[in-house]
Amino acid sequence: MSFPLNPSQREAVRHVGSPLLVLAGAGSGKTRVITAKIAHLVEKGASPASIAAITFTNKAAKEMAERSRDLLAKQGAGAGAGGARGPAISTFHALGLAIVRAEAAELGLRAGFSVLDPGDLEPIVAELVATADRARARAAQWQVSRWKNALVSPAAALAAAASADELAAARAYAQYADTLAAYQAVDFDDLIALPVALFERDAEARARWQRRYSHVLVDEYQDTNPAQYRLFRHLVGEATPFTVVGDDDQAIYGWRGATLDNLAQLPRDYPDLKVIKLEQNYRSTVRILRSANAVIAKNPKLYEKKLWSELGLGDTLRVAPAADEEGEAEMVVGRLCAHRFEKRTRHADYAILYRGNHQARAFETVLRARGVPYEISGGQSMFDRTEIRDIVAYLRVIANEDDDPAFVRAATTPRRGVGAATLARLSEIGAARKTSLFGAAFEPEFAAAVPQRQREAIDEFCALVNRLRHRAPKEPAARLLNELVAAIGYEDWLVATLDKRDAAERARSVADFVGWLGRKGETDGRNLLELTQMVALVTRLDDRDAETADAVRLSTLHAAKGLEFPHVFMVGVEEGILPHREAVDAGNVDEERRLMYVGITRAQESLQLSYCRTRKRAGEKVDVAPSRFIGELAQEDVRYADAPLAPDDAAREKASGAARLKSLKASLAR
DNA sequence: TAGAGATTAGTTTTT
DNA sequence: CTAATCTCTA
């Protein structure tokens, strides 16, 4: 994309006099405008470090940082060179973390505070709502998060609670803050909510942060939630100019508390707001765009906007049915391979996009069987991996001795003879002495309460933690990490407890993680304690090899936002999946339609949508209907593939009969 | 306390 | 039909 900027883009880049909202349609060169604007501001004399650009994902932040670094370097004049600090480009949460870290003392936190992810929080909430039911615990956790994102206080939540479940969640919410405070821990939502609270009670802190930035840019503005909008408003204050870029048609994070109200509210909060629309699409063919426009036309509009393209009419869209998920995977991968062979394209030119992570499985199986290289983006975070959580637990106790959940995990992994009984003793001592589990091990009654074997194991564990804690500020993180993994005998334990393949895989993932974190420490000049906090916000290691590899991308629609591919396969385009059933029940079809729109607009040259006629659910085949959104495409641009042949139906009948028989037997057994 | 087998629930997106 | 959690025995 080395075309010159078009007139609207240029206007957006050069406008500096007042707050600016750029309504950037899909593929309209939005990232380019943001990076060009950063370069423009620097050219006009702003210091790069005084420019803040805020994104939602680490991936977007990284891409923006790279592109603006290149641009500033090209601009020359030493702007990006010689150790001068670049623009502050980060996610909302990373920015929040930086603020909480800088203002920790004001917020009643010690420097080593822990950042807990939802997985750490689930058992805490489960205890607070007194349930063993995971689903209930998650629902409560979810509710608490929504309140925080909407800046609803525990008292307000308690007052407004409408159902028994909500009341229980509100009660948990009230105690939740105390529990986290005892652990010296914050959750993801706190990274936004705590800075907001600080700025609202402390004008001086607010002024300090406002002075820091001469211009603030926000990417994907339509995905901000009320807490984030408030934080943004405090950062820009009355005087700091800003540029926010967004597209109401691509708002797909309502479930995370994002609200289009923030887009509607902006002109009211900033009467001199300038609005610029980017409507020329540089990505897709006319046929693809026509369908995108047709689908999104069914939604209510905040700002009228119509994408157009000069890239030619292009191929028709294809809609193809499959018998079931295996059939769909076979069909899609088969077609992909044939297409690739015929057009002499690269694997990396193709993407398979789906609504939910679990849908990837069938495609992985077929791709692997055929030896087609693929990369899964998004998907489960590397912190859902036990081995990573194990290592991170150690890091958290090292950084923060009050982090009881981390203590429990680290002290019992690898097994060192410490179990529930010992932990219960420690917990009693801790409660009596008002100290953490770690602290309890140093209380006088510890010796009497715990048998010698366990005592020695705990002592040894605590000594290791203390040793590393003292060395952490001074020594390179990489060395300490390697020492830690060796000292706890983690790999030996893996080999001893798992079969060969699993042990090797986990050992490799630990090695990857430790290597990555060590390098990160070097490049960012951060010690082990600082790295520990940022690690919770990272969902995947940035891996250059994976990004540049010639491989088919598998991705959720959410994770695909911002990306583009010459050839896209949207799969599982079915009622119940896209739109998702829960969303339909909750009356959120508009957001599902935007998700459909996001999927369509990822495609540059060709697009195939497919759906299954039946799908396995809890072992049994269930009939499913094609998505209503298929009927909303521009029908003159769509070709419908033939129905599958009769033998498939026969096979389906047989399979479904067998499944029914089996479930009948199962119910008789009960 | 630790590992092997039984059991039972699973239906969405992510910092 | 999985996959993760739970229970039971050594």
C-alpha cells in the first residue's frame, strides 16, 4: 500500500485543530491513517513519546508500533533512531497497567502486585458465591466484570440486583475487592477502573497524566466500554487534541461491555468534533463489497456510510452446504487445495474463519491429514496451558508474597509432599496472624502445627522464593527463569508424570515461554518482577516465524478483525452459530450481523460461505438450518453449490440411527 | 499424597 | 463423543 493518501485520508492526517472522529469503513486504510498521523505530528514538532496510541489487542498494538517506527525512520532526521523513545503505543489494558504501576502507592498496592486473569479469579468468585457449580461461578464472575466495565459500584449493584443470582453476584462483588486487596492483586477490569477512580479523586494525578500526552489516538473506538471511555476522557482532559478511529458497523464486543453509546456521545461531549468518513475500500472486489453492504444495511445506522471499491467486479461469492462438520472440513480443505493448485497461490493467501474456537478442530484434523501447513490465530490463550500457569505461579509468588492462589499452585507443583492438610494449617495460621500463606510459614506456630517432612518442604520452597526475589531486581530475567525451572525440577516432573509425547510437548512450551520472556526482558529492559505483571496481559507469544510462515490461517471472526486475505472461507454459517443462539435469545442479532459483515469484509478476491445440514451435539446428530444472513447477501452475486449426493444422506441416516440406539441404551442403563 | 480409572457435563467471542 | 473433573485405592 504505497499509494498516496486519498483526500479524506489526507484530511484526517492533517487535521489538528480540534478533536477528530474518523469513521473508517472496513479496508479503508485506517491503520495507515493512524500511523501517518503519528508521523505527521512528529514532523510538526511533537516528541514521539508524547503521542499515545491506544488499541484493543496486542497484535494491533504491535503492528501499529512497527509501521509507525518504519515511517518515522523513513522520515529520518533522527526521529526514530538512537534510543529516542518512540510513540506510546499500547492496548488499553497495558496503558492501565502502566498507570497502576506508576501510581501503585496511591492505589494502596505494593510494587509487586499481581495481575490475575479470569482463570485465577474463577475459584475466588466460586467461593464468594458459595457454589461448586462452575457455570454459576462463571456467571457471577461475568456479572461482576460487567459492573466494573460499566463503572457500577458494589453498592449500586447491590441496590439494583433484580434476581437471586444477581444478588449473590452483587454480594460477591462487594467482598471481591477485599479479597483481591488481601492478595495484593488486580484483575483485568481493575487496570481500567483503578486509574479512573484515581483520576476522579486526585486532580494532581490526573493533571500529571494529561501533561504527559500531546495527542491521544484511539483505534477501534467503537469497541470501547464506559470505563475505557472515561479513562480516555481523563487522559485528554480539556486541552489535549485527539483522534479516534472507528466503524460502528464493526462493533463486535458488546458482550464485553463495549457500547456504541460512546460513539453517539462523542459529538455531544466534544461539540467542536470534526467527523471524517473513509469510504473507499482498497481491499475487496465489488461483488464482495456489495454483499457486505447488503448485509449491514439491515442494521440501524449511527452514521450513514457506503463502501465502494475500484478493484473490479471479481468472482461471485459461493455458498456451499455440507452433510456435517467433517464433510464441511473435507469440502473446504479440498476446495482450498484445488484452488491453490489451479491459481498457483500460497497457503498464506487463505483463511478459514469461524464463530467459535471449537469449530477449528474438524479443520485442523483434515489439514493435518493432508499435510497442509496451518496457523491458528486467537484460540486458547497460552495461559490456559497448565505448564505455563505453573511457571507463572512461581513468578507471581516471587513478585508478590501475598498472592495466595499463586502460592498454593507453586507450593504443590511439582509435588513436593505438600498437600491439602498442610495448606489448611498454613491457612489457619495466616488467618490468625493476618498474614498470607507465605507469611504463615514464618510464624512461630508453624513449627508446631506442621509435621517435619512438610515443614522442610515448605521451608525449602520459601527459601527458593526469597532467594529469587532478592536477585530479581538486579539480575537478568533470562538467567533467573532458567535457574527457576531447573531448581524445581519441572522437566523431570513432566517426564515422570506424563507420557513421552505430552511431556516433550509441555517441556517445549515451557522452554518457548521462558526463552520468550527472557528475550522480552532484554529488549524492554525489564526485570523479572515487571515482566510478571505484563505476562498476564499477553495471550500468545509473538512469534515472527508463525506470522510469516506460508500457512493457511484458522481464526475466529473476532480475532480476524483488522486482517485481510485474498481468499476467505467462512464456515459454520448456520442458525445457532452465526447468529449464535444465545445472541438470538438475548436479542443481539445486530451484533451477530456485524460479525458476519466483519467476516465478509476480510476477503479480497474470493469468498466462500459454507454450512452444515447436521451437526454433532453431545454425541448426537442434530439438524441445523443455514444462517439467515446467507439470504441477506447480494443474491445476484451469489452462486449456490449443489446439494451433496444421496449416499451422504444414507450415511447420515445410519449414523443418526446408531446414535439414537446408543443414547437409548444409555438412558436404560440409568 | 499420588496416580489410575470412573463419571459427567458440554451451547460464543477476549484483554 | 470428548475432555475435564472426581473418586478411589495403593
